[in-house]
Amino acid sequence: MLVAIAVTPNHEVAGHFGKAAGFVVYDEQGRLVAELINHGRKEVGCKHKKQLQAQLAAHDVKTLVLGNVGQRSLARLLRAGFAVFRVPNRASVQDVLGGKVVREPLLAAEQGRPCKREKGDCGCGCGSKKAAKPAKIGMTVSGNVNVTGLTKIGGFKL
């Protein structure tokens, strides 16, 4: 069973799942198996968090240790079968591996941090309907087309 720990650039436990600099993956004997970099840690939205979950699953991680996590991300991780534990932010990785830090099991989404954005406001499009893309010149269109406000095309006045 592999354990992933969300870490800061200084290899301390990161304060948040989606904003962690990366994840260090250890086996049962405490040997480092892999280091995953979170390339999307400065992005807004759910997409990079879903990609992190896929990376962790691809490395056969079953347990995740972190400082904090949002409710939606926690719900997604729990549904995927991860065992998720919260430990104090900035705890050393060695203290976590050595059992010197208390692990709080997170068993329900409500134990995560409330999301700051309402569903659909995170910018990734979750929970919201996609807006129609604007028509471009050369596109074929079916149905009624609203061209009000169109005064010239390619320098030609209409």
C-alpha cells in the first residue's frame, strides 16, 4: 500500500491539496517511490485537481496525507476509494512517516474545508451550462442568426 503526502517546496506537509507543490509517494517500509509535481497549483478550478487524483491513482496510491482539502475534492477522493488523513500544516514528512503526528481520518466530504466558490463559479465549468460559442466568418449556421450590431466584414461596410 502506497502513501502520498502533499508537500510544500520545503518538503513539509502542504496546507491544501490543490495548492501543494507536489506529492511524495512512499511504500510501507518508508522508501520513497515517486515524487509528483503539481503543475496546476496556481490554477483556479477543478481540472488540475482531477488530474492530480488520476496521477495518484496511476501510481496505485491508496492513502493520502495532507493539511487540508476542499469539500468537493474530498468527496471526489473518497468516492475514488482513497483513505484521506489530515495532519498539521508544515509537519515534517519524516514525522508523518514515523507516526509522530496525529492523523485525523477524513471520512465525509463535510470534514473538508467549505468551498469558497459556488458550484460552477470556479472557472472550470463544473455544474454550469456551456455558453454558445460566437459565430465566426466562414462558419455554417443553422436556424436563426442574430447579426445586429454587425456593421462591416473584412473592411467592407454593410
